[in-house]
Amino acid sequence: MADPFLGVVFENLMSLLQIEFSTIYGIKSKAENLSTTLVDIRAVLEDAEKRQVTDNFIKVWLQDLKDVVYVLDDILDECSIKSSRLKKFTSLKFRHKIGNRLKEITGRLDRIAERKNKFSLQTGGTLRESPYQVAEGRQTSSTPLETKALGRDDDKEKIVEFLLTHAKDSDFISVYPIVGLGGIGKTTLVQLIYNDVRVSDNFDKKIWVCVSETFSVKRILCSIIESITLEKCPDFELDVMERKVQGLLQGKIYLLILDDVWNQNEQLEYGLTQDRWNRLKSVLSCGSKGSSILVSTRDKDVATIMGTCQAHSLSGLSDSDCWLLFKQHAFRHYREEHTKLVEIGKEIVKKCNGLPLAAKALGGLMFSMNEEKEWLDIKDSELWDLPQEKSILPALRLSYFYLTPTLKQCFSFCAIFPKDREILKEELIQLWMANGFIAKRNLEVEDVGNMVWKELYQKSFFQDCKMGEYSGDISFKMHDLIHDLAQSVMGQECMYLENANMSSLTKSTHHISFNSDTFLSFDEGIFKKVESLRTLFDLKNYSPKNHDHFPLNRSLRVLCTSQVLSLGSLIHLRYLELRYLDIKKFPNSIYNLKKLEILKIKDCDNLSCLPKHLTCLQNLRHIVIEGCGSLSRMFPSIGKLSCLRTLSVYIVSLEKGNSLTELRDLNLGGKLSIEGLKDVGSLSEAQEANLMGKKNLEKLCLSWENNDGFTKPPTISVEQLLKVLQPHSNLKCLEIKYYDGLSLPSWVSILSNLVSLELGDCKKFVRLPLLGKLPSLEKLELSSMVNLKYLDDDESQDGMEVRVFPSLKVLHLYELPNIEGLLKVERGKVFPCLSRLTIYYCPKLGLPCLPSLKSLNVSGCNNELLRSIPTFRGLTELTLYNGEGITSFPEGMFKNLTSLQSLFVDNFPNLKELPNEPFNPALTHLYIYNCNEIESLPEKMWEGLQSLRTLEIWDCKGMRCLPEGIRHLTSLEFLRIWSCPTLEERCKEGTGEDWDKIAHIPKIKIY
């Protein structure tokens, strides 16, 4: 594989040699000799990179060259740091030290230069970057990019039919394996099935788990928990996770995707085995009839171990379908199809052997080529005929070979991540920046990184992009064959250490990622073999145990760790991420990190202040602080950090240099949370913050809360203050907390791009501005606003047809004791898109007709609100909590909810009975908790419940018996009764008076 690193750094090295050593007396001549040697080597680099693919001696020569270049880069970087402190290098000791290191490096380079003569390498063009030509970025979402997969209609329909018919009628879990070559489109096919409307309607829960080469029962269970709860899964013991998963899946018809499963073999110690599958299958057997598992794999042995039916064998695409896929990427919708290029393209497609991944990758490559000769070079390339290296497809090797040096380096670095990991786009770009892989080119370096990422994405090196629901955060994955390609390029240079395996580390290892448990058995001797380590990145996201020894290398550019370390020697560091540290303040050694660009501090609960003189780190571009609840003070004069582009938190205080004025000249983007606004001294100070000028901000949080406990009485009106804190109209998310004003300024109602608005603990709030006209608002959350009566109190009646809250999908209302309605006057089409509504303690609230509402969660019910529920005919999920004053539900309340599938009633201590009328036939899950006054369940309610699969009765101590109608519920699969003493006695197996009513139910739990 062509080497990416040398092409990126050579030009920088030679210019730095001239700059950094030109002023060092006694060293200049050595630097000039070194520069001459580099020029000679650079002249043959292009030929060496081509020939190393077939000549292993040249490949080894390039690796040796690269190792020397890494060390030389360290020397130059250290000189750059020294020169920024001193105008001249006057230290004799330093000159002697650098002179010796240069002498050693020159000797190594001279020997490498001599060896090159043995290979008869040809001098030629240098590796230059081409201008980026990035097309309009594709829209990203959690759904597959293809709504229709070429040539896969028959495959899809066959599997969907199986799920909806054969699997639906099976009393046991159906496991359907899909077997095919890597890159043939198994994952794409399963994505299309997973997102098919018919499939979604048939299953209560859908879960996607990417298994990959390690078949860890614990990790799979953790992924299932996270998929269902949408929360991070703690590191429980295995048996705890098993019980948790069973609780989540009990009585549910679920579809589980186990994507990319590998069998255990000599190379894969932790792959699938029969024992591991048996353990997982025993946990998953708790689902209802019709639950299914789709497994995608390359290995027929996996299908044999896991499958309950014959595997579906996925074959390659036809040449015609493969051509259509190639054409979509090579020509796209706005590029003319040149006749000759079409002819050559069809010949190229034949070499793809029906693999969609190969067709997409080559199509992405050809899009950047316009000349017939370039297309012919691809068609006739000798790379097609090389022996296949592991799983590296020739088409992928070609696609990589023709990338620019920067694209090659940025792509191949991704080998640092384990397979199938979700990678954060912003984080990856920052890692590229820290390692010097991308140059500014008269642009912001982040913008260049974004262009590089887009180009790699459009060339199909990245896939499965997701965008945060209410943020611009983007994550993505790499196909495992693409990941194999990156690993093949990087070799031992880039390592993911798993299961404490450090034996593979060598002098040539420069980038390491790890699971923090890896270093519980850290071998310092092995680690010392690494000569110039650039990246040390902890991939684990929760607090690990503290280690007695932790490896550090003076050459580090990137460090992500959960350990308390001495930082002073890490002078080359550009990226520092510290997590879960038990410290109150930083050590002063951080001031030595003059090159630091990215500082991230996460989940350091006891951290109270930031280093006081942090402004001495003038290269800082991104400061991210998350989960540091005790932080009460920033560092003064942050405005001096002129390079700063991200500042996630800024705390205003009375101390000098901590006013809002410090934000004036900072070109900030992303998220900004401003806290301590009570300490703003004047309106002019707020105006100078220049929020209106920060057009790159996406999320803004304004909070009047203080953590330090010291606050002077406000000297300015909070309403006037908020008025002058108007942000740019590009803002997407706004959060306002602990604001004591009576109303919001009018600028809130003209934020045309606002997607999410959260208002919390605004105790004196009386009215909101006209939020109903915001065209993009999708989420609104209001909490702890005592005086608010309406979301929208506009009483105008102009006779025009209007849409009120036209885009709102999610509405959360918490602790609004005096709110009476959503709108003071109903007009036009109100809340046409609202699908999810949560209400917590809003005792006076009544609701209008909400035709699109699917999910309603109410805590603290009142009679007026209950009377409005029957109008929500599209409701599928209804959860009612805490109805202390409710003795009965309105007649027809549940009967009219013809789409309702899940009903949860909890803590209605005075509720005497449920309505004695047939419930709707769509109901599949019924939960009745903490209703001690209910003595029995009425007979009529069971007449329509022919689809009911789950019934749970918890802590209903007054319930005396089960109804007769329950014996006729033929679909009921799971009954759970807990803390109901009388029912427990009556439902004893074989002897209880109600046992014959429930004996037909497959799964019964009574305790």
C-alpha cells in the first residue's frame, strides 16, 4: 500500500529545517546537509510508493524512513517551541543537545539514502495535493442512505415475508441467517428490512447490534439495553444485564439484528461459539410469539450454529445492476455521461465481481477523474492482478491508491478505532488536526478537515452516518472491509490494544487506542520499544480503576486518559482529554503545553476551577467542558485566546477578567453555555459579548445560576439583559434557565432556524412570545414556571388560515401549576406534527385536539385532561401516573382510542374501577400498578382485547379476583402479578380458584 504519512510531512519538514535552524549557530550546516538528503529521498518517493505494493524490501525501506521522519519531526517541533520563547537559541546546552540528535538522525537518514540506490528508484514528480472538489454534502440520518437497493427486491421481499408469516406463527424465536461475501451488501439489505414499514408495524421493539469479530454476550446485552432505553448502559455484572434484558423484552414481539457475526477460529479467539450462542439465546427466549433474529455473516458455520431455518445466501449483483450503482457515484445526477467514459466504466464494473461496495468505491474515485486516459489507467492498472491481501478487494486498493496524500493519511489513521465503532466526525477532525495531517491552506483548519471528511464520505470510505436529533453532531462508521484496508495500510503503525495484548507493539508503532482495562497489566518494558508515540487514546467512556503505572511518551500529540498524570514533559501535546479525574484543580504543569490546541475536561465532579493562567496557551482552539458540576470559576482574560473556536462553558463572575466582554472578539461555534449571568455588571458589558455576531453558534444556553455562592444584588434589569443577549438567527438550539424576568424578548420569536427551545426555572414568567410562528421549531420544553397560563396567548382573529407550531414534534411540560391550556384561542391548524407529549404536574391543564399525537405521558392527572384524551384517536402509547384525586375514568376514554397499543396506569390510589366497556382491539400491553382501591377488573373490558399479549398487575392490594374474560384471551403470552396478596393466593398453580382462568398463558410470574 502507498504510504500516506511521508507525502503529508515532507514539505513541512524541509521548510521547518530552514526556519528553525537558520538562527542556531553551529547547527545550520548540519541542517543544510540534512535538508539535501531529504530532497534526494523525496525525489524518488512517488516511485517507491508505487513499487512497495509488489516489493517488500521497498516497503520495509519506506517504514524505516518513516520512523526516522517521525523523530526528526519531534526535534523540529521542540525547536519551534523553544524559538517561540526566545528570539535566539543562546543556550549552549540546548545547542549541544540538538546537535547530537541531528547528528544521530543524519546518520540514520544517510544509511537510508544509500539503501535506496539498490532499488533503482526513478526520480519523478512529487506528491502534491490537488484542490478539494467537494460536492454538496449528502443529508444524513439514522435510516439507510438507499431507500431501494439495486437488485435486492427479491431478497428483501423473501425475508420480509418470512418475518410476517412463518416467524409470526412460530412458538420459538426464529433465527434467520443471511450469508454472503464481505462487501456484497448484507448490511444494506438488513437496513432496508429493518426500516420497512410493514416490519416496523409488526414488532413492538426493534434492536440493532453490530457484533463484528468479538462475540461478547455481555457487550451484546449492553447494546440491547442501550438501544431500548436510549441511555448509556452501566458496567453491570453479566447476570444483572441478563435480568435487565429479560425485563425489557418480556412479553414483547421484538426484532433483533445481529450484524456481521464471525465464528471463532485460529485467528479469532473471541468469535462465536456454540456455548456463547446458547447463553445469549437463553436470555433472548423471553420474547413473545413472533420474535425474530436476523443474523448477517460471511461464515456458513455461523448460520449452522445460530439458524433455526435455512440460511439466505446473498449473491453478487448482475453486471447491469452493478453498472447502475457505479454510475450513481461516478456521474451523479448533474454530470454528463461521456460516451467513451461509459464504455470504459462498464469494463471497470466487470472487475467488481458483483460487489456493491467495490462499485460504490470505484464510482466515487472516478467522479474526481475527467480524462479518458485516467479512466483507462484505472481499467488497466496492475493492481487488479496482484495477489489478494487478506480481505483487501482490488477495487478498494485502487480507490485508496489514487487518493491525495492528505486523504490517504486521514483515512488510514481511522485504523486506530476498533471495527464497527461509531466515530464522531468532529472528534476525528480534531485528531487529524492534532497529528498535523491537515494544513490550513488559507482556510480555518477545521474547515479543511470538514472538506477532507466529506470527500472520504463521498468516495464511500465512510458510511452509516447519523445526525444528532436536535444538534449538528455527526457520527459514522466504516465498512469492515474498508477498515481492513486502513489496517493494511498502517500495519503496526496504528494499533488498537484489546485484552491487554501489548506484545505487538514495535518501534514503528505511533498511534495507540485502548480500552482502559488494557493497562491494568501494563508492561513498561514492552512499551519502551515505541520510539515516537503520537496518539494514546482511551476509548472507554466510563470511570476505570486507577492504575499504578500509566505509559507516557514525550512525543505525544494526542492524549485521552482517565489518569492523574504529570503533564509537564508532554511539550508536543496538541490534544488533551481528561475524564473522571478526582481533582479540585489542575497542576501548574499544564502551562508547559504551549502547542495545545484542544482541551477537553469531562466528568471531573470535584473540579472547582480552571488553571488561572491558561491564556498563556495561545494555540488553544477548542475548550470543551462537560459534566463538571462543581466548576464555579473560569480563568481570567479568556478573550486573549484569539484562536479559540469552541468554548462549551463560560462562567461570568465578579473577578477581574471574567466578564461577558471577554467573549467579544471570539469567533465561537458549536455549543456555548453562559452561566452566572446574575454577575453581569452592565448592559454595555452584555452588548460587548457580541452574541449577534457569532454566526457559527448552533446551541446557546443562558443561565442565571451561580455555583460559587457569591452573588451581588443585580444592578440591571434581567429583561433588558436578555434583550441585548440576542444571538444570530442561525441558532438551532436555545436554552434559558433561572431567568427572573416576566417575559422573553421579541427576538426569540424571529429565530427562523430554531429547532429546539428549553425554558427552565423561570419562576416569574407570565407569558411567552409568539412561539407558534417559529417555522423550524421541533422540540419545546418548559419547566418550573409558576405563573404561565398558556404556551401561546395570542387572541387575534384575522380570519386567515394559519398553522400554529407548524413543525413541533415533541412537547415536554414540567411543573407548570397554573397552565390552563396550550393556546388561549384555538385557531387554524394547531400542532399538526406533534407526536410526543409529556406532562408532569400541570393540574389545571386542558388539551385541544391533537390529531398527530402518538405518545402521551401524564404525571399528575386531572379530570379535565382525562376528558380530552379520547379525542386523540391516533394515540399508540398512553402512560398515566399519579392521579391521587381521580376515582374513575371518563366513559369511553379507552374505547375510542382505536390505535392504542400500550396502556400504563400507575399510582391512582383512589381509583375504584376501570371503565366497564370493551377496550379497543389494538391493545397489546396493559400495565396496572399501585391502584389499591380497585377490587376487580370489569368483564366488558376484555371483550375486545383479542390482541393483548402482556398483562401486568403490580401492588394492587385490594384486587380480589381475576375476571372470567381473561380465559378467552388467546393471544395473552405473559402475565406478571406482584404484591397482590389475594390474587397471589387465588392464582396458585393447580389449586388456586383463578388458576383455570390463566392456565393457558405460556409465561406466568407471580411473586
